[in-house]
Amino acid sequence: MQYRLANDRIKRLQKEVEELQKVGGALKPGGCVATLEFVPNEDRVSPPMPAAFSMTMLTSTASGDAHTFRELSDMHDRAGFTAVSEDPIPMSPHTVVMAKA
């Protein structure tokens, strides 16, 4: 079962990279992509709201999860983006993740 879960996760991550590549292909060089995310810390149990969202996704969807910034940055890098940054929104559980094409 662990192999299956890891395999599903790899397939899902690859699909997300492919989607980012499509977005990058639609941008002019130097264009910017921004996504609004729940970004848990590396421990995946903090801060509370992104961690709760991650738990909800893991327990109520076939392959859902919330990604750490390291994972999101890696996805953007693999899709050809540069200068990936995270900007937490004050007084909100959301983070804006930005990258340049």
C-alpha cells in the first residue's frame, strides 16, 4: 500500500508540474505566475489552518494534499520557473506563491 500511495503522489506531482508548464508557456519571458495556497510548514502540523486543510485533503479526497513551500518551489523549478517566492498574507491562512517564467 505504501508503494501505491507514493506512486499516486508522484503521478499527481507530475501532473501539477505539467499544468505549471502550460501556464509558463502562455506567459511572455519574465512573466509572473501567482497562486494562492495553504502552505504548511515542513512538519505538516503547523501553522494550524494550512495543517488542517492538508488533513482535510488527505482524508476526504483520493489524492489531495497541501504542499510545503519546498515542494511548491520544486514543482515550479521543474516546470521552468525561476525566482520562486512565498508571501504569507497577514491575518490570513493563505500564502501567495510567485515565480517568473
